[in-house]
Amino acid sequence: MPLWKIAWRSIQHRSLASGLTAFSMGLGVALVVAVIVIYGVLNQTFMRSAQGYDLVVGPPKGSPLETVLGAVFYSSYLSDTIPFDYYQKIATGQYSPEVELAIPIALGEHIYGMPVIASTPKFFTELRYLDKYNYSFYRGENMSAGGDFDAVLGYSAAKKTNLKPGDKFRAANTKHTPSKEFPEPDTFTVTGILDPTGTPNDQAFFVNLEGFFIMNDHSGKTALDKVLSKRSDRRISAVLVLTKDKEVKPVITKNAVGMDEVQVGDLSKQDLNPLTMSLGDRLVADLDVQVAKPTYEITRLFEMIVGRIQTVLIIFAVMVIFVAAIGMMVSIYNSMNERRQEIAIMRALGAKRGTVMMIILLESILLSLGGGFIGLVIGHGLIAVAGPVIASAVMVVVNPWHFQAAELVLIPGLILLASVVGYLPAVVAYRTDVAQSLST
């Protein structure tokens, strides 16, 4: 009979104790799996979503990370706005000839618990999500340039609200009463529903920017007066920019002794040479804006904050695994007194000391791997339960059965740990005196 079968029979003989030992090991593994998978999925999703735009031009107040989280992930409000004509200057290349595409966005209040994003039809025809995919429609079509009160819904937003093309929804905070020209300015009509993208856009309501300007008052006047009289007062939240040269170069200037100097941190608007400035630097120098690079900000967020939290959580989870491993060692060790006759009989039938020792080690390894399997199931089950909460909090869909390569490290790790904790009981089995054990 193979040695692993003998070890398995021994585990079955002590099914209750073995099951509890494997379960305690599984809890620690479940914590490790949950941390690894959630971190991996969030990191991948945030990084891939951030790759849709080269730069985000936003208000000067707040931090670059706040600008990226608000304008790209819709997970925070921006502290201020910028004039709409800044977008026009950026889009026409007046301040930045390297601009390939510029898209304005304005962040509205949440409705149905989901963000409202105002933009133009070009958001879905010119931009690509995850840096390579074109937007497509599950049902209906894109908002039209002349459809001031057209709206496009993300796939998840439509599913949660049961809205479909042709349905209307009323946005909040309208500032004026209906008129002949604008009978119901706070009511938008759904023209299309996006195919799933795996980005925060799945959770969003997109409305035509023109209708958003009519609906909202950003200047202190009534919205209708603003639209009809002073269109220059329009303000937006940010501009999403794609560049012809994907590299955003640092600022290079001359220092006091005439040597090249690379500037980092906050940019000064003085002594900047336009010939050596990057696109982002020119925008900062010429306009009262803040320019953020999404991929850089998200990488910094995960390395400085999320990565450290992950490390702490994994340390605690590994400690749980070690405690469970010690419990397993104690359980097997305590069972040795009950198994002395069993081991002596095996020795009497011709089993070598090394064979008996290997059976105990295999028993420890099987218990660890069983706990690891239980942990995988529990860990991914926890993610399935927490997935909707995560999606609601950070607008990121977490697939509970998305496996990370780092999980594979658990297998050799558990085998090594089982070999270490099973060594003491195996030595006890190795030293069992046959004659004394059979005589008692």
C-alpha cells in the first residue's frame, strides 16, 4: 500500500481532530488568499483603468491623486472646477500642440447611488478603455451631439436600475422652472447601454454635457440665464487628455551656474523655457490647473499605502497559519502515545524506521494541503460576499474566482511548513521502541 494511503487512513481514523486541525489551517490560508486576490484585482483594475488617459487636467486645489480618483474612477469629489474654455484651448492645441485628443468631463451628484458623469459623445467614439478597447453598446446607441438631454448608462448601472433605452430619469438639483425652450431640463432620456468594460464606467450614468450645463448652476445665476447669456461662465471638473508623444517628459531648466536641472514636485510659473517643457508643464505654466498622470498616481498609491496595508494583513494572516501549524504539531504529537502499538506492529511487520517517519510527515503534509484547499474555498467565498461591497465603495468589479499567480506560492509554502511541524512527531515515531510498545 502506498505510504500516502496509510497516512490518509490514519487521518480518517482521527477524523474529528484532523478536520478541526485542517480547518484552523484553512482559516489562515483564507485570509492570505483574500488579501492577495483583492489586492491583485484592485491593482490590475486600477492600473488598467488608469491607462485610458495620458494626463488628467483638473483644478489646482487638492492633490494629483484626488484628481485622478475623481476624474478617472469617480470615487471622490474634486474640490473645485476649471473654466470650460480651458478645455477648448487644450483641444485646439492653442497651449499644447502635442494633444491628440481632449475630452471634457463634469462630475455631478450621485443618483441611485451611482455617479453622474457629464461629457460629450466623443467620450465613447474617440476614447478607448483599458488603453486598447473601443466602447460598444449592449443596447441602443450613443448620445447625439444635438441631444442635450441624452444619456448613456454603464452596464451595471442599467442592470441595477432596470432602465432601458427610451426610459427617462430625473436628475437632482435643477435650478429653474420649465419653459418652452427647455420644458424639462432635469429629465434625461436613455439612448444606450454600454457593454461591460470592467472599469468604473460600468457603474456610471453619462449625460450630455450641454444638458448638464443647463441643469446645473455653477456661477451663482440661474442655469437658464447662464446658458442663454454668458456661456463663458461654464465650468467643468477636468479634461482627459491623450498625447501624441506618450512620454510625459520632466521639466529641464538652467540653474544658477548654467547647468541643466531637472525639476520635480510643484512647478513654478517663472523661468520655464517652452522649448524644453513637457506638455503637462506647459499647461501648469499657462493655465491655473493641476496636471496628473494617472498611471503614476495609481502606482504611487498602491506602493505607498495599499501595498503597506497588504503587507500588514498578510503578516497577520501568516501568523494565524503558524498558530494553526503549531496546533497541528501538538495534535499529531499527542496522538503518538495512542499510536505506539500501531507503529510497533508496522515495525514488526518489516517497516523501517525511515518509512514510519515518512508516514508521519506525509500525514502532516496532507493535513496542511487539505487546510490549504479549505482556505482557497473560504477565501474566494469571502471575496464573493465582499465583492458587491467593494464594487459599491470603489466602483471596481471584483471577480471572486479570479486566481492570482501568488496563490501558487502557498502550495510549496504549506508543504515546507508541514514538514517542519511534522518533524518532531516523526522523530518520536522514529524512536519508538518496538519491544516495549508491544509488551504494554
